[in-house]
Amino acid sequence: MKLRSNKHLLWLFFLFAIVFTLGEAETVMAAGTDIPPEVAAMVEKYGVFTLVPPLLAIVLAFITKNVIFSLFLGVLSGTFMLELNGANVFAALGKGFLLLIGKALASLADPWDAGIILQVMAIGGVIALITRMGGAKAIAEALAKRATTPRSSQIVTWLMGLIIFFDDYANSLIVGPIMRPVNDALRISREKLAFIIDATAAPIAGIALISTWVGYEIGVIKDAFDSIGMTVNAYALFVQTIPYRFYNILLLAFVVLSALMLRDFGPMLKAERRARETGKVMADDAKPMISVETTALEPAPGAKLNIWNALIPLLVLIIGAVGGFYYNGYNAIMAGEDKALINLLTAAPLSFKAIQEAFGNADASVVLFQAAILAGIVAIIMGVWQKIFSLGEAIDTWVQGIKSMVITGVILLLAWSISSVIKDLGTAHWLTNALKDSIPAFILPTVIFVLGAVISFATGTSYGTMGILMPLAVPLAYALSPDMGYMIVCTSAVLTGAIFGDHCSPISDTTILSSMGAACDHIAHVNTQLWYAITVALVTIIFGYIPAGLGLSIWLVLPISILVIALVIRFIGKPVEAVE
């Protein structure tokens, strides 16, 4: 394949540099690490080459700009390695292909994964109905009155992202379609819209006091502290980590400050200037992550533009999701064996603690699908009642919206498949053990954050990264310093490092959904926001975790970090509307 520019050569060099530099590390399993024997055998067999599937998928995605092709080859390379026994390469390739199909089927058979795909498609149907009823256009016109400039439009988009704090998937799928027409009219690039959506998805859901993330985060914290014989209030400890979640907080600040100053840098500056100067919100060769069928959908002839045609279905979606999280989580707890939680929900079912526990135990994939179906039914009833369309036309419109999400479903299936392959190969285990070493106590939070960022970027999963790192990081932190304040900093580094990859990895489902919500070219989204993610990560390390590791007060460290972000945007960023 012909490389399109020298930057693609740099990506290939980056891939091989990582592989062969890390290849010098000794393959040793961490003492006490709970790893299945078959995975340990793969780590021992391949060592550094367990990195090949994720790195191949990532590098090919940038070179070919085709996510499906890149993910497919990434998964195939991993299944080939899993089936390679001896020198029979052709047999391994055939078996690897069959295993790839099996991985895809297993992903689709998983209730959580199936629920995510169904909710994505169902929300696509809701958005199509809202658009056809004229509700989306009415909202766009209403928001346009407040979002009258690129600055105010970006701030409004950011605020909407904060409002939908309870789930990153819901955030990506709701904010983008609503704000896209407004941003397009104001000549804001799709790349910038996708970045704002992505920056207010996982980063805010990961630190929200009540969200679909909290239950898992609390669970890994509790298990890790139990392993060293410490009984802690996991939720209270989670709350204490929030001020130290530098990457999340600084990324949210970055969006606001960039919007207020109207300054950008790197590929995002080029994208924004293209949009402002030419009106092209996407590059000419862009492949937006949404079907033409949805973007071309217009209000039905004669439909009166009414903001309630959008607000009511969306409120049903949001309220249904919030209520569903509580109801689903409540039932899960009451059917379980945790007597303390059962007593809590029985005695004080509407207390903050009870609501938080219910949200944490809810199955988000099922709840969001249910809420989306309910919102779709409400939208159909409203449209038929107002004689905007007939029942048959309403169902056709809903199906049209679902069809627009098929490509997203394919990509999610491949992303989950490569995640499964990486798990079987033991990639995260190898990375953890290859990069850890004897280190000074003050630098451990930084090492944990970097390791979490590398693993989550390579694997595209924050949950998996948290599950791998937390049991290793907490005992190591305790061994270096049993001070609880220090251990809280190290715990936050695990959770925050894991967010990095979930936010910007091209194979992360949240990144994919953000591209889809903004109808942005996926690789363009990753390429433009990666510069910002790395910048925020560097500030997180230099002005966040290193000073925090040295014991400086968080109330001094955090304001200084935010100030540095402002200075970076001011002096590295350039005015979007300037012409060089």
C-alpha cells in the first residue's frame, strides 16, 4: 500500500520503535498477579509481540483512514497469534479467521455488548424521528438565539455535555445530533464538535458522584484495598480522589478556555480555519461516521417547527434513563446477597447513598435501550397525532435512523473483538510488568498514570485498564508509603490514566460514538484531539501528579495546573480566524 505522506512513515517507525525498545524488557509475571495459565503461556510465548494487534490496528487506522479494515486486520493478527502452534502458518491463518468470526459472535452474544448496539440503533431511530418532525431544526433555531457565535456555541455544547453527566454513551449520542446543526451554521468544524463531545463524555462520567461508572470504579477500589487487608469506605475514597483526577478536570477546563479564547493549535487549528474560511465543516475527503440517510433527513413537508417535538422525546429519553438506572439497579441489589445494601435500600430508598448504589449496580446497556425505545414510541405517537406523518411513514423513518447506525455497530463489534484478543494474549499484563520497576515514591503516581494511559490507549478500554492496574498499584503504593493521602493520589492515577485511552484511542467505543454523534470522520476526530489529549496529559504529569506525589497541597496544585492550561492555549494556540 502506498503511504500518502511522510507522517505515515513516522507512525510505522513509532510502532516498531515501541515493539523493539520494549522488546529489551524481560518477560516476568508479577508476583501475586491473578492471571489464567493460558494467558500466562501467551505472555511467555510472545512477550513484546503481544502489542502487535492493538498497535497494528491503531497505526493502520491512521495510514489507511479506514477503521473497519484496520480493526479487522488487528483482530486477525491477534487470532493468528493465538492459533499459531509450530510452523504451520497457513493452518494458523485459517483457524485465526474462524476464531475472529467466533470473537465477533461472542461479542454480539454478550448481553452488555448487544445492549449497547441496540441502544445505539434505537437512539438513531429517535434522532431520525425528531429530525423528521422538525424538532431538531426547531431546537437548532432556538439555540442559535443564544449560541450566536462560535464562542457561545462551543460553551453551550460543553454545558449540555455536563448536564448529561450520568453516562458517557448517552452523552455522545444526544449532544452531537442536537448541536451539530448549530455548530455547522456557525462554521465550527465537526472535528471540534467531536472533541467537545468526547471531552465531556468519559471524563465527566468518570468523576460524577452518580453515574454508570461509579459502581465499577468503587468495586475495583474496594477489591484492591481488601487485598492489602485494609477495610475502607470505597465510595468515600472515590470522592476523595476527585480533586486528584487531573486529566479529567484539566480536559474540561481546556474545552472552556479554548472556546473563550477562540484559540487552537495543531491539526485542530487547521480544521477550524478551514471551517471558518470556507464553510466546509469537514474535509473534502472526509468519511463521516453517520449515514447520508440521516444527515440528509429533512422535516416532513408542512411540519410546523416546534421545539417540543424534540424536547419531549429527549426528556423521555433522559428521564427514562435516570429512572431506569435506579429501578434496574434497585432490582439488582434486592435480588443479590449484600445484606447491607438491601437494608439501605429498604430503610432509605431515596437517600443519596441509595441512589448512588442503585446507579452503580444498574445495567446501563439495557436501561438506555429501554429508554430509547420508549422515547421512540413517544415520538411516533406525537408525529402521528400531529399528522406530520402516518404510522407507516413513522416506522420507516425510525428504521432509516437505525440503518444509519449499522456502520457504528460493525466498528463496535470489531473493537470489542480486538479487546477480547488482547485479553487472551495478555497484552496489558505484559505492559504492566515490562514497564514497572523500582522507583522513588514521589514518581509512582506519574508512572501509574502513564502506564494506565498506554494500556488504555492500546486496548481502547478504561474498565479493563482499571481492572488490571488497580490490584497492582494499590499494594505497590502501600509498600512505598502507607500514608492514606499518598494512596489516594495513586488510586486517582489509575482511574485517570484509564480515562486517557477511553477518551482518545481510535479503538475506544466512546471515541467511536463521539465521532458518530458529531457525524465526523473518525480518524480526523482522533488525529485532531490527540494533540490536545497529549498536551493535557503532559500538564497532568508535570504540574499535577509529580507535585502531588511530593506532597504539595491539592488546593495549590490544581489551580496552578488550570492556569498552565490557560497559558498553553494562550501562547501555543493561535487565533482561529487569523490568516498566516
